[in-house]
Amino acid sequence: MLRYFIEFAYHGKNYFGYQVQPNEISVQQELEKALTTMLREPIKSTGAGRTDTGVHARQMFAHFDTERKIPEDFAYRLNSFLPPDIGIKRIFPVADDLHARFSATHRTYEYYITCEKDPFTQDSAWQLWRRKLDIVKMNEACKFLFEYEDFTSFAKLHTDNRTNNCKIYKAFWEQTASGLKFTVSADRFLRNMVRAIVGTMVEIGAGKIEPKQLRTIIEGKNRNLAGTSAPPQGLYLVEVGYNLINQ
């Protein structure tokens, strides 16, 4: 058996997340269906992670095993079998012990907020044109994220996580032409974690809570202490890092 990595991107509006689930359409389902059709054998893939319903990915990886050697033009041909909101960037062979999920060293997400009413970003950003947000306070709060590893307060309840520990490497807000962008990178993320952080940061930026209160929220290890999760359409997985492949 040969192992291949796929690098691809997708717009999440039409999907119930990345991972296959019963009775719902997912990105993984579409990817495996196209691979199975082209390779003429049942293909099961493993993604670098799972994104929620409506969340996008500018860079995602998955691996799969096959008995067939894949030709150089395979990525180009595979795109013809996929819907327009899923795009294959490249497919390449890797060592048989390289794992799309467990070999990843870090993941980076971006979250976009539009501070004006824009009909063209309703599926790609959180529109908060009725609120004024203080980016200085939001960046002040970001500094506290580096002091902790247990992010239970930002984790989706009732999951099968063995641990809620994550190591955050960077987290900051910056101004864009139409609003704000949040960038956060960590060794791993919990389900709903980024959206819960963003929702809490928006409350800080709106003056509902002070930046230093983020410490109390994290130390409380209680999801009810944090803010409401930000909507999914503003969230993008933008980078998955590996040590063992040339990206």
C-alpha cells in the first residue's frame, strides 16, 4: 500500500463540517467519493482535523492509502470530480507512518469580522456593523492566552476529549479594510475553541467585560463563564504544519 497526502481548500457554507457523519453532507464524504471513483477502489481518508458546519479551510491536509501509483496530473483530474467549493492543490507520496492528524505540529486559524453591512461577506465573515469594538483591549486580552494550557472554558461540552490542554503559540487582532481579523495558532484546538474565544473577545472589545477578566474565565474551567460562540462563517483554517514534509 502507498500513502498519499492531499492538500486542499474548501468553502464550508454547504457542508455539515469536514468529517463524515450520517445523513448529512460533508467535505470528507465528497473527497472520498471522488477518490473512490477515480481510483476504482474504496478509499477512506484521514483529515488533519475536523471543522464545524459552515467553517472554511484555506489549507487542509488528509492522507489515504491505495495500491495504485498516482500519476502527476491526478490532482488536476480529481478537481473535475469535485464540486466547485472544494479545490485540490496537490497530492504527493509520503512515508507510510506520516499521519495527517497526529503528525501535525501546529494549526493556525483566522477569524474575520466585518464592521460594515456588506451583502458580499454574509457567508464569509461575522457582520458586526452595529457594534464598535476596541481592538486595543482585545489584543490586551490575547496576552493572557499564553499563560494557560487548560482551555476547558472554551471547549464544546460533552465531547470525548482526553484532555483540554492546548499550547497557544500566537494570538492577535489586526485591523482590515472592512473590519477585524483574529489570528491564533496552537499545537491543537478543542472543538468550538476558536469561536468561543472570539465570542469572548468581542464582549471584551464591546466593553462588556475587562481584558483581565479573561484570566478568571480560563481559570474557572467552565464553558458557561465564557462568551457565546461566534458564528461559523467567519472562521478559516489557514495552515496545518508538519516537520516531515516540504510545504
